[in-house]
Amino acid sequence: MTTEDLNSIEAASVVDARGSACPGPLLEAKKGIGTVKVGEILEILSNDSATKNDIPIWANKVGHESLGHLEADGYDRIFVRRKK
């Protein structure tokens, strides 16, 4: 997805994991994906630098779709579509 596409996403749920160190953001994402319906998007906010790499690996491994990430003011916005 392009930056423009990612900026236009309206996530069904947002997990704010800012201030949480690894593996906190990943654990929050695992919990959060269960709160959205199949096909909906979960947005994860994190200022842990590893999260933008860890979440896509996890999402693809368990069968969800990593849509990408955006860098915001001091944190990352990571987008995952629930696939199952």
C-alpha cells in the first residue's frame, strides 16, 4: 500500500502500545486482533523500534495481512487486516 492508502485507512480498532517495550506491542496486537471482525483492520501504535518489523512477521505467520506502517511523530502506526 502507498503512504496515501495507509493514511486513508479507518481502522476498526486501535491498540495504543506506546511506552511498552518488546514484546509488549506484539502481545497487545495478538489480543487486539481478536477484537476486530474478519476483513477489518487493526492499527497498532508503538514507539518500540522493533515493532514495525515484528508485527508484520507475526501477522503473516498466523495468516493475517500486514498492510504496512507509517512513521508518525515519535511512533509508528502499523496496520494489520484480520484474515481468519
